[in-house]
Amino acid sequence: MFSNVKMLDADLSRVIEMAWEDRTPFEAIQREYGLNEPAVIELMRQNLKSSSFKLWRKRVTGRKTKHLQLRSADVSRAYCSRQYKHA
């Protein structure tokens, strides 16, 4: 699955950042980096401390803003308007 994919450190850091963000859906990560939700979970498991991974999983499991199909139609963007814009 994911372990065969090589990523630049900057890309790895950005995927982790996007996964932590409440408003960034898994679909946005897949669109930008080609990683589906199970691949993101595996990436997080491999790159976070165990306690951080467990905290993240507890937070994102079932979170409506992390899944486009669960998200309210009122939410039309993936990122917070105050978030730093990456080039």
C-alpha cells in the first residue's frame, strides 16, 4: 500500500498538516497527493508518536468535516480562510 511510495520531506510534512486540519477533507489529500484515507491513516501511523496517532484517530474518526459526503453543503472550502496559503 503506502509504504512503497517515496515522498519529499516537504510533501510528507504537508500531508501530515492537512490530515491534522479539521476542515481539510481526506478527498483533498487524495486529490493533491494521490493518497486515499487508508493510506493517510498508515502514513500518520508511521510518522507520529503512538500517543499522537491515537489522539489524531480519535479526533478525525467520523468527523463530518474530514469527509466530503458527510460535510454540510454550507461548507464550500477545504481550508480556513485565515490559513497560510502554500504555493
